Amino acid sequence: MSRTVLGCIADDFTGATDLANNLVRAGMRVVQAIGVPVQALDAQADAVVVALKSRTLPAREAVAQSLAALRWLQAQGAQQIYFKYCSTFDSTPLGNIGPVTEALMDALGTDFTIATPAFPDNHRTVFKGYLFVGDVLLNESGMQNHPLTPMTDANLVRVLQGQCTGKVGLIDHQVVAQGASAIQARIAQLRSQGVRVAVVDAISNQDLMRLGPALHGMPLVTAGSGVAIGLPGNFGLAPSSTASALPPAAGWQAVVSGSCSLATNRQVQAFIASGRPALAVDPLQIAARQAAGGDVVTDALAWAQPLLAQGPVLVYSSADVQAVKAVQGQLGAEASGHLVEHTLAAIARGLVGLGVRQLVLAGGETSGACVQALHINQLKIGPQIDPGVPWCHAQSDAAVGAGLHLTLKSGNFGSDDFFSKAFVQLA
């Protein structure tokens, strides 16, 4: 295997492919590992992304998993570590972004790193330390209603300071606009003031490209996926179409969606409006069927089987905020979430067993549960569908004798016609 120069740790599975996508577009051959591997990967890769499902775990567990990933990446020879979190900075007041960042810093013996979820291609920008989603502040974007990680403050310096024991500072847009030398001078100034983590402004891809060279040699980078576009050049790599090559696609097509984000709800409605078959499931329905001795998974697969030969089908549990809150009020937030994840994961595995070889998974928690149910250990990252969302290729014991193309879509990403467009692009 070629030497791995960049080792990445992502706090959820869709976020991992989001990061891998930007690295591939910038010229890196990338493999995504599902969980911390037990041995070296048998693949050619300039970068390896270890995908964890740690975003909403208790902080202590998230730290332990992240440190295990770090040790494995160091054993592969990674020269720089990249801790990737969501472009909407998803976290609770106690973490996990701050605790994981500081634990990785301590393990690497470094006293400084940066933090920025900026990803202008997906309308995530940071200005004067405030995170914008499109034209509105984070806390006005709908993220304030997230069922697991509601974001009610757009000031990232303040948010991160609440999660960190060390001092948090800011590298503002005026410094970033002056380029790498000015950024490095600001870093030196902040370090002299005892700052350990600095939020970095970025309102354009040009800002991220200016930031990239300034991070050369920094032991730890923490960010969303946007910063990745400026890093491969530090290792002498340039964009190349060969980095995203995947095997030809075959087999039937399906979408499994568990995200309740505004973007995914629009994608579900667009798919239904196109006349394609769609089946809704919800926690109350699942619980009722179980109480009656039935099984929603069996029902869903029986519904899908005669339809698959006619084109893609959709199984979804996406719903608006009020519907989600109503269900959580009856079953509890954690119980209802686990019920849906388990059910959708079993449906995804069943669909692959029926012959689906092109699979779109929507939502971070849903994607994580489905990938685990499919016993996928690693993904080869392919071409981009929409910013932050690539097609991937993997082996699964559910796809006997064949590989599986799949995409792991963050709930907030993708155009309204994403579900249909993805299959057209792959063909």
C-alpha cells in the first residue's frame, strides 16, 4: 500500500464521506474505514478517513474512540491528523467537538490547532466567528430545532469555549484575506497569548485555499470538510480524475432516508412528486406492528420487491419538526431514534439481499446504522454527486458475489432532486 500522509477522524459516517469527497476532488486517493480497523487496509491510499459514530455519544466514549482511531492512523504513518465534524458544528453544550479536540491535542503533544466548519460550496461560511447557513445565522437556519444537537448560538468562539478547558480565539477574515504568512503570524500571536484553539473565518473557497498552506506541518487540523480542498497541495498532490475512479455500476436502485432535516424533507417530497414509489415508516407504526406480532421490515421488503425492476424505490422516516416532537413525546427521543435506525438498517440490508446494488442513504445516524448492518468495513471514494456527497464502492456480505455502490448523504446536503439525480449520474 502507498504511504498514508493524511489521517482523518470523522465523527459520523456521512461526514466522513463528505471529507473524503473533497480530498478526492483535490487529487488524493482516499479510503474510508468504517470504525477503527484492526489491521492495515489493503488499498492504495494517500489519505484514510476513519468514520466513527461518535457525534452524539457521551463525551468520554467519543474521546476514547477518537484516540483509538488516532493510534491506528499513526501506525499507518499519517503525517498530519484531521478531526472532521459537521459543517453546522453539531454538538451539545458539553461537546463532543471541544473534548475530542483537546484529547487529540494532548495525545499529539501540540499546544495549538484551528477550528472552522466553513464549507462555502454548501453555503456554510464563518464571518467574525459567526457561522452562517446560507444568508442566516446558524441558530436561525432550522438547526435550532435539531432533535439531538440543537444549535442555538452561532458564535463559534463562544460555543467552543464552553466545551474547552483551554482558551479559544479567532483568526478573522481580514487576516485570512492576506494569505498564509499573515495567518501564520496571527497563529504565533495567539499562541503567545495562551490561545490553544482558534476559530478561522472563511467566506469563500479562496479563503480555504489561502488557509491550506498556513496549516502545513500542523500536527492536528480540526474542521468541517471545506478545509480539505487546500491540504493535498501541501503533500505535492493535484486534482486528477483517476483519484475518483470506481467500478461500473449494476443492479437495482433504492433510497433509505432517516434524516429529518429541511433539505432531506424536500428531497423526499421531490422524489414522491416525480411519481416514484415511496413507503413511509415511523416509530409509532413500528412499535404498533411489533406489539401486534408483525414486522415493518418484512412489510417493507414485500412492498419493494415487485417494484425494484421498474426503477428506484424510497423507504423513508423523514418528517417535519412538529411530527418528530410528537413521536418523541410518546416514545422518548432516544427510544424513537433507535427504533427507526434499527428498522431502516434492517430494511437496507434486506434491499441489498433482494438485488439492490445502488443504494442512497440519507442522514448521518441512518447511514451509520445501515453501513454497520451491511457489515461494510471500508469504502472507496468516487465522484461527487453534489458538494460534500460522493458515490462510493464497497464489499458487503449482503451483496453476495458483487460489490455495492452507495452514497452516504448528510441530512442537510444535496439539491431537491438529489435522489433521482444520483442514479442518473452513476449510470
